[in-house]
Amino acid sequence: MSRRFTTPAGLECDLDYFLEWRPYLWRRPVLWAVGDPAWLGGRRVLEIGCRYGRMSCLFGLMGAEVLGVDVDAAAIPRAMREVERWQVGDRVTIRQISGDLAVLRPQTFDLIFTKSVLYWVRELDAMLDSIDALLADGGRVAFVENWRGADWMMALRRRLLHRRWMKEAADFPGIRASQLPLFAERFERFEHRRYWHLVIAMRGRKRSPAISGQPATDHSGPLRSTGL
């Protein structure tokens, strides 16, 4: 799917609208991480940190059954209005949670998606364990996150993008190279790409169960993607 796309119901949409902010930064990473949109039809999708619900609505428009969750109570009404606007209330549910994913039913979702969420999480390893527990067998993850980058890049980022709140480069956490093994340990076929030293896109899938106490081995290669 290109920036402009047609849903299975024949509705013409602009991807940039659903990305909400700075689509020029997020468009390519999201397209790569999510992959072939045809796969979404009939799948169960969880968006963690759905904010105003636009990406959740996009997944619903592509035929998925979607649960969008966020800790921000103020964002929920706006997300609900998006659901009404796109007439996907039969497929998209918006819910506020405290941040504890244990309130959701385990082994439920075929895809778990985040955009600009995990980079703020202090206990990332525990968060990834919680996400893994929610994946159904063969379920996929697609994470599109802010990349920490070198100090000079963070200084430039502060000056160009985040002057209102980012006083020092250290104020911006971001996903770091040292954290990538945490993802690779939990998800098989794990891949990642960095874009413009600002954004990292990651994808993988739930590890197959170990047999006879031996680690599962996957020989099927990386997830294929024709691009969303």
C-alpha cells in the first residue's frame, strides 16, 4: 500500500492522516514494520499507546479486529470520535488501561503494534515479556519507535523537533543499540531498520514452543513484506 490507498470496502484514504504527526518521519518505518496489508484481514490486533486512535482505525479499515489501549484518559474521547468518523465501531474497541498489560487476555492477538511508545519504558524487558504473553501462536509484533542515536544527533533533534520540552539531549530516552538483544531474545525472525538516525522499525513473531527442553529453531527466514 502506498501513501494513498483503498480499503477492502473501496474507501480511499491517505496514510499520512493516520500517522497523526510528522508523517514524513514515520511513513516508511510503519510500512516496513507492518508489511502486507492483506494479511490484516480477520486478524486480531492490539495497539499499545493508541493515543487518538487513528492507527487503530486504519487497522480496522483494513479488516482487522482491533483493541487500542492508552493510559491517557484525555485521549480516549478523541479516539472514540475517530472510530465513529470511520464507522469501524464493529471492529475497533478503544480502552483506557493503567499501563499493566496483565489486565488483557493472554495469547489473544495476531499482531501487537506500537508507535512512539516503548522508547519511554524504563523496564523494557518486563514490558516485552508482557507483550509476548499476549501474542497468539504465530503472532507478530511491529514496533516503530524513536531511536536514541548519538549525542550530536540528539542535540540536533532537540533543536529542530523538540525545543518546547527537551532541555538537554539526556532528556530523550529512545531505543538504544544495547536494548536490541532484549527484542531478539523474545521474538524469532527479529529484524530492525533505522531511518534517518531518528526512527527504528522492528518486527518479529512469537517464538515457537521449545521441544523436549531444546530451544526452538526457525529455518523459514525473515518475515516477508510487500510493504503497507
